[in-house]
Amino acid sequence: MKLGAVALEHTLAYRLWQAPFADKKLAPLFAHNDLRVVRRVLDVGCGPGTNTRHFAHADYLGVDINPRYIAYARRRYGRDFLVADVTAGPDLGARFDCVLVNSFLHHVDDAEAHRILGHLARLLTPDGHLHALELVLPPGRSVARLLARLDRGAHARPLAAWRTLLATHFEPVVFEPYGLGALGMTLWHMVYFKGRARTR
């Protein structure tokens, strides 16, 4: 594991790295949705609870496999957090009208991503949506491509690959590429996907 990846397993390092971009990363989620009407939220790969405050009004459950992140999130936010692999069958209660996957799937290969997405589709209410925000691997040489390659997630995908992966399990409602950066420079290419579970 890369030294940077090891450091980011610690809550403080993760928060300092994410802080400047946390809300900018969620901008398309805010633009395309009225989060005030969300009833029940599953935050998959929630880390140290970075997204929690946006769902203060809702029934919220954050799930992550890192016990340090979860311990911190419980102390800070006083909400429901669970150390678990969400696909391993933990009791999550009722289904969710909002499943949030924020920068998680680029840490897993295609086979695992399909397994996770197939499981998440079954956790949605009939009127619910999956919301995924993921790191895109840009074509050609650029700072953004270098940073994507250096990210601790080894599976940043080109835009077309994200579309194929996500649309296999969910009917697309929004598929929106966007950039994240500072001082007028794009440092990361991202994509926001909103989808309904496909009926089988």
C-alpha cells in the first residue's frame, strides 16, 4: 500500500485532504436534488462522516469498513454508523430512498463494483435513487490524469466505463461530468450519476 494511502486510513489525515473539496465534490448532488425531502439515507463508504451534516433531517445510516472512521463519526455526529461491508448482509432495517456512494467505487475492481451495485439496487425503495460521485480517469496526459493515477483508489475509470458500469444496474436520470480544482486549474475529473434501480 502506498504511504499516502496508509496515511489516509487515519481520520485526521483523511479530513485534512478532503476538507477543501468536500462540498465542491457534492455540488451536482445539491444542484439536481432537494435533499430536504429525502427520508432515509444509506451513505456507503461514509469515511469519518463527511456527508452526514447534509442529512440532519433524515433517518441516516453511514457504513464503512474502517473502524477508526466509524468511531470518529459516532463521536462527532451522534448518528447511526456501522462498521461493515454493506454487501455482507448486515441488518440495515427498512429500504432507503437515497443511497449515496461518494468516491468509493474507484477503490474496487469491476467484478466487485458490479457485486456492490447489484446489492445496492435491492436496498432502494421504489421511488429511491442511487447517487454516485466518482473519480474519472481523463484521456491523455494532464495533471488531472496524474492525480487520478496517484489516488489511493486503483480503479479510476474513463467516463464511458463509468456510464456502462452504473447503467448496468440503474436507469440513468443524471450523468454529469464535472471538474474539481483550485486557482482555475482542474485537478480532478469527476462524474455525478443519479439512477433508479432497474426492474428485473
